[in-house]
Amino acid sequence: MATQLFKLAIDATTTTDVELNPEIAKYFYLLEEIDRTDDVLTIPATKFIDDTGNIMTGNLTTATADNGYYLLFINGVLQQSSLYTVSGDGSQVTVNDAETIPVGAPITLIVTNFAPISDSDTTVTT
């Protein structure tokens, strides 16, 4: 009789449930000329108003590396991320090429972070 390879027969089913759990913070500011130097706008965190109408007393929420991002709107227009930076500690936002933004223009910063949770169940039948 010829040599034969015997294989173990296994059938498995995996079900995965994922919850994204987004945490979104929104901050609002009206451009003040005093915050602009030449063509750079530097907005301290304490000049922003949060989504409930409170003036910020501390730093802004920062985006978590690999699990968060920023969106910046000036006069309701989404800006390219290369145009602005949020400091690592959330103490300020810097906007470059800001010389043509009119005084009083609304600036909105949205910070989105995700805290995903996943649960998997594997059923093995032999």
C-alpha cells in the first residue's frame, strides 16, 4: 500500500463584533487680529469655546496617534492638514498663510479620537 498523508479535519467559524467608540470634541474661535503675526495665526487654547459654550480654561483635546485626527474649518471651509498644526500638548493651534483670513472669521477645530473595542468568538468543530 502506498504512503498516504492523513489530515486532521477541522471546521472553524469566527464571529467578530467591533465598536468604534468615537469621541468628538469641537472648538470654536473668531479670528482676532492680535493673534496674527505677519501670515501666521497662533490661537491659544484659552481663546477657544467648547461645544457647550464654555471658554476653554485648559488645553484642547489632542488626537491620539494612529487612532485620531483633526479637521480645521475656516469660514466653513475644510482646510488641508498641511496648513495648520495643533501643539502636542493642545495648548495652541497654528495656522500658516493666514494673512488673507478676515478678522472675525469663524474657525472651527474638530478633534476625533477612536477607542475601538472588539470581541471575537471562535467555534471549532472536529
